[in-house]
Amino acid sequence: MDALPFEVRFELEGWKLFWALLEVGDADPSWLARVGEEVVTRVRREMRIETLAAHPTLGALRRLFKAAGTDPTRYRPSSEALLRRLLKGEEMPVISPLVDLNNCLSARLAVPCCVMAEEVLSPPFLFRAGKAGESYESLRGPFNLEGKPLLLDSAGPCDAPITGSQRVKVTPETRRAWLVAYLPAGVVSPETVERTLAELLQVAPVAKLLLTGAS
């Protein structure tokens, strides 16, 4: 892994962040749809919705959410929400190459992941619990950030491992983006995420992996 070109400070314990800088490629996006089908098949073979709370990774994430000040059964980690939809019979959403890659990685490892357009980010970063009165326009509407695990850049809140921010979302014009995976420390390693991401990109090379790092 590489040294990150920015500082990331933590006020929440028990977390590790994996970072990957991606550059959009010209590969056929349909390759990623086939990868998504394989991921869904694997999820349905290996998991049951009734036992998700006992999954080692999801259980650790729930404890970290509680420590930050939020109820993980009301505001679920995005990875758990995705897995629940897949286990209820929904298919992997097809949105855009970077977002689809992000979702495949999240479902494979059961960890929340996000992609943020590089050009709109303003490092350094801070990871802490959201404060009273903090909110942002999320990908699903206005979202109260109080007590939620929260990633901020110098411009303010930019992502939470529940739902992402409109400010930093990738668009069809986005050429480079940071993928961030939110890991329960000691449960899922950055090396595991790096290896899994490389495997996905080998089968569906929809983006070029420029660098990876951990904080």
C-alpha cells in the first residue's frame, strides 16, 4: 500500500479506513454486471437475513455504531442495508461503473464503502461522531448526522457509512474518485479489501487502480 497524500484524523476508536484512488476506464460496464450477479449468488449462498446480526463483521459494525451514538437497527450500516435487500430478492443495483464496483466490494466484504469524486474533496479528513445540528443532503434526502459515524473534509461533512452526500457524489463526468471502505479494526484488514478490489477489477476492469492506502 502507498502513503496517503493527505492526513486523516480519528476521534472514534475501533475503526480503520481503506482508501483507493480510481480512474475511470473504457472497459465494457456489462462486465461489472456479470460480476454483480456472481456476488449476489455468493451472498445468497453464504448468508441468511435472520442471522445477519451475528455476522462477525456486521456485529462489529453495529457495536461501533452504538459507540458513536446511533441505533444500528434504525440507521443500518450501508453494507447491511445492501445485503438485506439482496437477501430479500432484489438484484444488485446498476447505477454507474464506479458506484457498481463500490457496491460489489461492499457486498463481498460486508463493510460500508463509498466513492467520492476527487475534484470536489478538500483534505485533510476527520472521522468522528456527528454533532447536534449537523446534517447534509444525502443521496436519499436530508439526513441528520448527529451521533452517526462521520467523515469530514475541510469543507464539512462529506460521507457517513449509512448514506453518502450529494456534495461529493460521482457523476458521468467524474474521471477520478476515492473509494473508502469503513472497517472494524481487527475484523477486516485493509489488505483484504485491497486484494478483493484487485480481484474485482481483474474480472471487470472498469477503472484503473492508481494507489491504495489505509488510515
